Amino acid sequence: MRASRHPLAGGATLLALTVSVGLSACSPQENAETAATGSGAPAAGECAATPVNVVVSVDQWGDIVSELGGECAKVSTVLASSWVDPHDFEPSPADAAIFANAQLVVVNGADYDSWASKLAATSAPEAPVIDAAEVTKTLEGANPHLWYSPSAVRAVSDAVTAELSTLSPEVKSYFAERRSAFTSSMEPYKTLLDAIRARASGKPYAATEGVFDYTAEDVGLVNKTPQGYQAASATESDPSPADLEAFERALADHQIDVLIYNTQAEGSVPEQIRAVAEAAGVPVVDVTETVPPGVTSFEQWQVAQLNALAKALGVAQ
């Protein structure tokens, strides 16, 4: 099922360096400085070493890397605060310039952002590359939305901390502290995962797209999305009438306890499925593939969605 992305992603100006959404009220000069450094991290003088220049392909990982690097990393995220589909992104010569000074590159992999791996190879050949798919040993053709896997988040975070410590060993203890702080900040996320797993494991769900499947699997939900529909969604093609009918019937017959709906994908088919779910009284939980504008951290983004899922499944808070 080919679903177009939200109109916010339209146009040729989708490329953006990471800008902390909490700085939206900054002066033009402050915003210019933030764009130059990428993450809006403090100046080099506030770190005991020269900050490591890190380039990240997408903001799902960019927010995490920024938290792990703190004052000792300058993080530039190529696709940040936009809803462009990374599969469709065509980098410009300016994008190569972002990679040119990279000391570390972080990509998702799994054919999600292959343009970033290519730019890293040509524009920053000496920089180590952390590929989330390689770190997690994700097979080719598997679901690429790895930031929705709690185990992948932990594994990539550990890999980033280890590489930053290698690149700047004089502040290794600082990066260790940042890793611990990130773990602490993710406690609400972990608590919600544990609560849903304990009280809703085994409940059936369905999804208009597979972006959330890793999280659903982690908490023990059972995917009842018709197989034909899943296959069509994965290949961005239209489901057959029979697959669509099976999906709608499962919702109408209450074979599904919750529908996961990607709000960043538009099209008549997802909207039709949502309408059927709402008419049948099946709770709908909205999720997004990329970090929505106005969200200040990975943890905030994920916790908001998990709270909505817990409520839909009747998990007491």
C-alpha cells in the first residue's frame, strides 16, 4: 500500500539540521548558531575536550545521540523536524557537506536510509559508522523501524557511547555518565512497557502500517493484521479487496482489541480502516514514524504513545 506522507514534508526544503524544538523562541542569531552546531549543544569550551562531530541520518536516532553526547558532541541530523519519508529522500550536494566533517556517522540501515550510508562512504570515508541494523543483526528485508524496538534502542545507545568514548577517551567518564542519565530518563518508557506486558500480553492488535510492530511484539501483543495486508503495506502497494475486507471484518467482529494508526501516512485505505474501527468501537492509537514537531525528546515521544496504548488496552496507570 503506497501511502503518501503528511503534507508538512512537501517541497524541496525538507533537509534540516537538528534544531532543539525547545529553542523555537530564540533570536535569529541564536538559531543560526544552533543550525551550525546541529544539536544546539553548548560551545566547545564547556566540554573538557573538543566535541565530537556526529552526523545522524534521521531524527529518530538523532535525539538519542544528542542525549548521549551532551556537551561533548556536536550532532547534526540530516532529516530532522520533518515528516519526509527517508526512503524517498534525495540528498543534495549540501548534504554531502554535512558529512564532510563527520568523526562519527549513525544510520538506521536496513535499506531505510541507504543514501546516508552512501554519503558516509564518499564524504566521510574515515569516520566510523554505527548502523542500527548491523548492531542489532537485523536481516535484510526485515522491518526497518528499529527505533521502535526497546532492545535496539539499548544496543544502539551502547554502541554510540562506546564509539564516542573511543574517539574522545579523555572524556570517557563523561560519556558513561550521559549513558546512565539516558537510562534514567527512559525509566517512564520502561515502566510503561513493563505494565502493558504484564497486563495486556496476548491481546490482539492490528496496524495500518508496521512502524510500531517491534514495540507491540515487545509487550506481547499478537498481530492480527491480515497477512496479505501486511505484505502489501511492507511493499507500499495496495492491498487486494479480499485483504481489505478481511481487515474490516476482523475489526467489525471485535477480533482486534486496538488499531495502531500511523498518522503520517495519508490515503483512502488507512482512513477507511480507521473509520471501520471507530464505527465498531475499537480503540485507535495514533503513532508516528518520525519525531513529531514540538516533541523535545525521544522519551517524551514514546511515552506519549505508550500512554495512549495503555489506555486503549485498559491498563491502569
